[in-house]
Amino acid sequence: MTLGARYYDVEVDLEGSANSSFCNLSGPNGTDVNAFGTDISDLYNDDGQITFRGSCNPANQITYTLDTIDANTPAQVVAALNNAPDAATTNGVILKATATWTPTDDLLFYATYSEGFRPGLLNRPGGAQGPGGFTVPFALDTDDVTNYEFGWKTQLFNRDLRFNGSIFYVEIERLQTTIFDPSITNLFFSDNAADAEIWGIEGDIAWRPYSLTGLTIAGAFSILDTEITDVLTPTNDVLVGSELAFAPGFQGNMRLRYEWDFAPGFTAHIMPQITHSASSFTDIIEINKYRLDSWTTLGLSAGVATDDWSIEAFADNLTNERAEISGTFVNDRARTTVNRPLTVGMRFSAGF
């Protein structure tokens, strides 16, 4: 049994200014008069006052305190005076516990409980008023994960077969994401938008068949079922039942390596391999996501080795598949990262 705990105390600050081009480019001597935007340093200094910068003339930019607000005070200023913190702060303890059991020298089973988190952050448009009484949060909370996992490590059939794997369930609470919803505010903002869950199984296998000397078969796989289970932000940009981003339902690879001695001191090998990924989405935000297509790539290598040197020829992506590895659809433009095209080369190594 292994037990662990981690204490954390995190503080995230935000400084600077986010304003518009109106009147700033034509200010005195071309200076930035910091108008029609958010003075982030002023918003997040917790000094009890906020300056409303809704004028090109600094003399007309009104500074409010809790004692001077009235019915004409902008709602975002009132919210800031009451709720804007000095920093996004959080602290806590996360735990981990693992129990292992080895009934034989070739079998190991384990069960793990573990927790994790990402720190919170501050929002540039904090305090913006949305429909239904929603207010863009000034500070985000952590998003937390709780992982339950059962796994195994085995060597079977006189250690000719190795099979390692795990089954897991991950619960995600207050998932942080960035949202652009003009019905709330015309700026991107971040929020603890949703709760989600992940079910999965993964494993890797290596097999050296006793009857086929020199042959090794190896592979790995991952099967995921991900889902948004609850939406916490009042927006149609996040939907219950949606998949998480970059979480293909299946991924796998397999390779066969055959080695043989063709002359005293010389060992040759040939190794074909295949890799496959199912399709996935690039985001959980409906207007920012698109589907990455599934893909399959093939590779082949062959070579000769001695105790002192080796030479190998290889060809990656034999079919010149344009595999979509990653991407984004932010600002309504698909930007896709793809794999390398067909690549052929030689490798040489020597020992001294």
C-alpha cells in the first residue's frame, strides 16, 4: 500500500490593460489614454475603487467607490467593487492511494485512487452581465479530477506473452474552458463551464511465439468514452452529452518484428507497423470545434546489425496518409496540424 498527499496554495494575478483603438491612437502625442476597455491592473488590485473609462478624456473618467455608487453607476463597476478580488487564490490537499497484489512473480494487480487539479485564473471581462442574471466570474475556481483505476501487469506462457493494462473512471468537476458567447459578452471569457466523466480501458501487448523464433508481435490500444454530464454556464456553446476534446474513441498500433541470422555475427530484421486513430473533436465549445477525421498510417523498416554497428532503412507513412493530428476552429477558421507525409530515410549507428 502506498499513500500520498500534496498540499497546494496557489495565487494567480493579472495585470495590464485591454482597451479599444477608439481615441487611443489619437491621444496626446499618440499616447494610449486607456479608454473604452478594461484597466486590468485597476480591476484586480482590491483597493476599494474602480475607474470607469468610458470617455476619451481622462478628466471625464469617473472613479467610483462603494460610498459613491448610485443608480447611474455601470453594473460592471458595481459588480467589480463588490466582488473583484486581488488575485485568484486557492488551496487544498489532493490525495493518492495505491494498493498492489502480486500473487506470483509473473502477476501484479493494482488499484489506485488519485486526485488532481488545475489552478484557477482571472477573467478580463469579469463582471460582465449576461442573460438570466448571469455574471461573468472575476475569478475561476480550480477544476478537479478524481481517478479510479484498476490495472494489471502480467507475464504469461513462460514469459512469452506480456500483457499490461488498466480500466479507469475519471470524474471531472468544474471543467475550465474559454467561451465566446455574444449573448453574454462580446469578449472571450473563461468559466468553470461543465462537469464531465471519462470511462476507459488501455493496454499494451508483447508476444514472442515459441514456435516462431525471431518473431515479436507488439501493440497498444486505448478505448475511451467521454461525456459532458452537466453544464454550469448558461450558454448553448456547451451541451450535455458532448464528447471531450481530443479524445478518440479508439486508438491503437501494432508492429511485427522478425529477426534472423543470415551470416556469422550478422542479424537482419524487418518490421512493418500500423497505427490507427478514430475521429475526435477539437473543442467542447460548439462554435469553436470541428471533427478531426480518423486515420490509419503504415510504416516499414529493415536493417542489418552486428555487435559494433547497425544500418536500417525506413519508410514512414507509406500510403502518404494526411492524418489530422490536432486542430482548432477558433475565429471560424479551421487550422489543422497534420502528420509528416511519406518519409524515407536511412539510420546508421556504431559503437566505440
